[in-house]
Amino acid sequence: MADDIEKSDLLRIAEILLSHGVDFIVVGGQAETIFGSSRVTVDIDLCYRRTRDNLKKLAAALREIKPSLRNAPKDLPFIIDEQTLALGNNFTFETPFGDLDLLGFLEPLGDYEVISKRAVPIQIAHLTVKVIHIDDLITIKQYLQRPKDRDSLMHLLAIKKIQSESK
């Protein structure tokens, strides 16, 4: 029980997804934090593989996580199954572990298949998760240009510079 108190929301969700064999990549602010940014983010952004098999596994994992659609009426029916996930692309959920965004496509780069080519495996506590490559995250932040993305970009470029100087 004490171990559960110390687990991050990302770790809790990753444990469930990995236990179901879901293919996903950590992207967004959580990836930024993993790379060493001090910028605080509370939601979890994951890029997921959109194959039939992975959608089936993802649906099973989501039923365990028990999400609800974010910013939707609480009584709006939402069936979590392979077919529903196949009909959408990007989903925003509220979960007992915080906000979760499942992204089937990341502008301007593409889908899981594209992002996974350069994704890096990183150890988080007792799990190894795939994390978007820092250069790909920089490309996304440069493309989006929202105020929070410009802040993130500044952090990521500084982290990349420090990484290159330490080699």
C-alpha cells in the first residue's frame, strides 16, 4: 500500500497499459519532465498504436482505468471498446489518476508508427516505457506555438544543449 502512495499518475497508468500489452509512447509534458524539464504538467499525453489488436488491448486497459470523457456531460454514454476507439483518433479523458489524452496522430509528425521509429526506451521506477525522441518533441512544440509550447520549447532546447555538451 505504501508503494501506491509514491507512484506517479503516469506510472500507475503505464502499469495498467503495459499489463494489457498496449503499445504507447509518452509524449507532451510528461515526456518533457522525463527529459529533465522543471516545467510542471498535470495531464498525461500518450500516442497509441491504432492497429485492431492494440485497440482491443487499449479498450481492456481503459475499462480497468475507468475513464470518463473530459468536458462531456457525466451521463453521456461512452462505450469503451475496440470499435469506439477505431471510430475516433484523439481522446481526452478524466481518470482516477488525472487527465489522460490518447493521441492517434501528432501534428506535424504523424501517428504511432512514425513517432515510434525514434522513440527511446526509458526506465521509470520499475517500468521501461517508450518516450518520444526529444527532437520530435521539439518539432511538435515549434509547430504548435501555443504560449505553453513556446515555454516548453525553451526548456527542451536548453536540455538538448546540455545533453550535447556532456557528450
